[in-house]
Amino acid sequence: MMVDRSLVATPPGFRRDIGQRDPVLQVQFIRSNTFRWALAVAAVLAVFIIALFGFIYVKIDHYLIERSDRMIMTQVDFIA
């Protein structure tokens, strides 16, 4: 069943071209507090994840160096 769109009531302030880009609305969106808070939270999360990966890398690096040194010393002691 087809409905004639001209007969359907639209709410006040409704725009049919809502899918088109409006540069003024984009600038207002970027300047909004909600966007800034979301950007700040995303930045804090990114810094936390980078710090966590850095910590894990340093710990694993230290562990692998110690393990390699122990293995080398064990082989040297066996040969000597």
C-alpha cells in the first residue's frame, strides 16, 4: 500500500534535506560540550591504553632478558 507523502503531517521545524551536510551545524557540533567531553574521554582512554601497553612491554622485555641471561649462564656452566 503506497502512502502519499504530501498527505502526511510533518512536525514543525522538520526539514526534508536533513541528510545533506550543513557546515554551520557541523561547526556547532564540534563546538558543543558533549563533543568535547567525548573527545576528552576518548583521549584519556587512549593514553591509558598506551601506558598499559608500555608497562606490559617493559615487564615482558625485562623478563625475557633475565630468562635469556639465565639460559646462557646455564649453558656456559654446563660447557665449563
